[in-house]
Amino acid sequence: MNISFEAKEKVNGLMTIVVEDADFQADVEKTLKDYRRRANIPGFRPGMAPMSMIKRQYGPSVKMDAINKVVGQELYKYIQENKIQMLGEPLPSEQQEPVDIEGQAPYTFKFDIAVAPEFKAELSAKDKIDYYTITVDDKLIDQQVDMYASRAGRYEKVDSFEGNDMLKGDLRELDAEGNTLEGGITVEAAIMMPQYIKVDDQKKLFDGAKLGDIITFNPKKAYPENLGELTSLLKITREQAETLTADFSFQITEISRFTKAEVNQELFDQAFGKDAVKSEEEFRQRISDDLKAQLVVNSDFKFLRDVRTYLEKKVGDLTYPDAILKRVMMQNNKDKDADYVEKNYEGSIKELTWHLMKEQLVEANQIKIEDAEVKQAAKEQARAQFAQYGMTNVPDEYLENYAQEMLKKQDSVQGLVDRAIDAKLTAVLKTVVKLNEKTVSLDEFNKLMAE
């Protein structure tokens, strides 16, 4: 076999592979003998069919498979041994001439190879990059205290309605004279929250309502642009909701008012475990400590994003093998049309550039990811998911179980590996570059993230 590779334009590579009989013939003979041994052909005992018959029946496909196998193996072996930084997959070259497999060897195969552009993504103490520390102030702590109190709150029964209360009652469709319509729509124990009514004159009908009162209102007028709300409230179809015009009576059978939990020992125990916190001061301090740890993740995320922006400017514009990469992109999105490639190509190249930069940074800083670090990334992701629901004191065994479930899903593992790499890379780069440290509020930080 003879393999040659040329990349006259550096990023557009052409690989030529010339296959001789000796490269695949032994594999063909071995496979055909195996076919003969297992063949069950009428008129012949098992394994005794003439080899000429086996070759005639299976020879061409076996030969094609053997050639494809050896070409694939040698192609990737050459790329690896010669350290060619290939992008995507090799594509049959547009210079490829028809190959007659049934004819005599040699057979020539040509592949277009997209090669990564040469550049250096380097960082040192000479490079200065912003790092934002988010201040945990009283306003932020107050918001978290309120969040804990709200999540631990409960509904209590009351006798008169106020703005945010929840009403339960019986809905009945009325006729033109304001009487209950015989055979009309009736919903018992319907739930309403008048605060979500969009039209003021309909909302005001509920002002000062008391237990047992009957309110007459028009659901279609109350929710003029929300058929979904109507279908849910009245238990009807969208078609019925579209033609509905009638008024309804609503007899209030229950009024519930949401009350936040008191900031006391019961709330402390619920948030952080029995007796872990014993005063409001300790409660606020614990919240502050947890927020600082959570906000470091935000700061690190922005720092790595700023590293990317900094390196993109430092490296400058790169030349890519656009024609080949668009063909690769089309191949990977066979269900899409050419317009999809044109619209998304530029964004895909930006992501590819950052991927190549990150690879260089990872290699330069000798970053390696162990299984334990991937597992830790899974636990941190589980911890963050629980935290979204105010569960900050989740036992480690629960996090362990969630992490194990994530690691069983192959499509999740690469994402967890990427998270682990990003975390480790960020930690290293913070010691490599000169940090231009700035302190900001969370609101200021969010504005920066939105830019």
C-alpha cells in the first residue's frame, strides 16, 4: 500500500491511498473460507460447497468490505502517526475517479481532509484579564431569606378576599336574564386567582368578596387573549372557548391566603438541618457563605468567557477549509438543506475555533481529567439542580445516587467531562494570567453577562 498526503493550501488536504492485492487478499481468503465452512447450500454437505461457487456468490462483496476496512484503518493510522489535526471526517475527494473493484489491483482512493489552521493560543502573566467578584450584600441575603420563607409558607383559610388570595367555588353558566342556564357549563370546586385576570373591570368584581358570596363575571372578557386559561378553568375545548360569550356565576366556597413562614428555628432547621443554625444572624451568615460559593461559579464562567474573547482578538482571523467543512456539516445534517449550513456555518466556526484554542490550553497546562473529577462534576450539577428548589442541605448519599444515574447516560457523560475540564482549566488560568480584579453587585454582574 502506498499513502501520500499533500496540503498545498495548508488547510485543504488531499490523501491518496493506493491499494494492492497483498493489502487485502489474505483477509478475503480467510472470510471466504469461513463462509464456505458455514454455508448451507442445497445439494452439498455443510462446508463442502465448491470454493468457486462461494467466490462467485460472495466474492465481490467480501472483497469490497476488505478493501474498505484496510483503507479506513490505514487512513486513520496515517493521520495519527503524522499528527495531522483533522477536522471532522475524511470525505471522498471531488478528484476521485471511478474505481472498478472487479478489475485488477491497484485501486486508488482519494480523500479530502479538512486540516486545522496553525496558530498559538498562549497565555502568561503578561496577559491581563478581568475577574469579577460578586458582592453578597444585605439586599441579596434578604432576597434569599424571603425565598426560604416563601418556600416554607402555606395557605390558610380566611373569610374575606384580598388581592393575592386563591378562591375555590362553583362556576355556573348564566342565560341572557342572569339565571343559571339549564344544561349549561358547570364546574364544581373551580380554582381561581383573580390577581391573574387581565381586564381591570372584571378583576374589580372580586374586590371585598367574602365566603359564600356569588360573583357574576364574564370569563371570555376576563381572559380575552388566553384560550388556554378558559379551557382550564371551565373544563371545555378550545373550540367551545372560541365561541363562548356568556356570563358565569361563581359562588365562593373557600378563600385561601398564602402566608410566608416565620423566620425562626423551624425555618432554620428546614433549610439547613436540625440545629445546624440557631439564630437569625447565623441563618443570614450561612446564606451569605452559600451565596459566595455559588457566585464564584458565575464569576468563573464569565472569566472563561472573557478568556475566550481575549484569545479570539489575540489570535486574530483564521483561515479554514470552508468548502470541505461545509460538506462535512451537510453530511452531519442530512435532514437539513443547504440554507441551514450557510446560516449556521459562521457560528459553527466560532465554536470550532474556541474548541481548538481550549485544546491547546488544556495541553499546555497538562490538564487531565480523572473519573473522580467527572463524578464530582455530576454531583455539583445535581447539587445545583436541588438548589434551584431551595434544597441546599441535600445528603451526600442523595447526590451520589443522582450522580451515578447521570453517569449511566452516555449522552450526559461528555457534557460532564466538558464541565470538569472547564472547571480545572479556569482554576489553572486564574493562576497563569494577571487578574484585573473588580467587585460588582449581582445586578451589575447580570448586566455584564447580558452584553
